[in-house]
Amino acid sequence: MRSTMAAYLRPERSWFDRAADAVERSWSRVFFLGFCGGSRSAAARMGAPFGAGDALRIAITAPFVLGRFLLMSVAATRPALRGVADRYATRVIRKRLTTYGVAEFTTDPHSYPAG
């Protein structure tokens, strides 16, 4: 079965983009694993297998990702820092959307049931 998480969203195939794609995919899988109650077999059956490589990428990047999350969570609760936190979050989201580009939707009309 092909993984449902097989889409490559990065703009290029540089080593950085491939590494960022692998890290983003691992974080997506760990969150999906959480939705499956921690069951790796259930996640794998749904096309989101979580393996040793994913665990390693999570372990390496967790201090940065979780540290930034905690810092922004605290900053968002402080009136003096809320504006800075909002601007930072908005900038990060815009950057991600720019990086991923415009969605391209393609379908095969023959794959739909006759209606």
C-alpha cells in the first residue's frame, strides 16, 4: 500500500529541502500516531507508518520545535509580547505557504463512479 503521506511539498530537491521534507513528514506521522492512540499498526494501516527513522528525526528536532512552541505559547499570554508573537506566527505561516506554492489539483474523471 502506498503511503498517504507521500506528497512532496518542498519547492526544490536540494539536500535542505529533502531533509526538511523528511522532518515535516516525521512530525506529521507522530501527530497521526497520537490520533491513533499510539498504535503503530493502526497508523500503518491508514498509510502513515511510523518507524525508527521518524523517531530519530523527532528526537533530533524536538528541542527546537517544542522549545519554539513553548516560547511562543508563553509569549502569546503576555500582553507586552503578544504582538511580537502574532507577527512572528503570521510571518512563519506566510513563509510556509509561499514555500509550498499554489495547490495543483488533478483528477482522473474515470476514477469516479458513474453517476
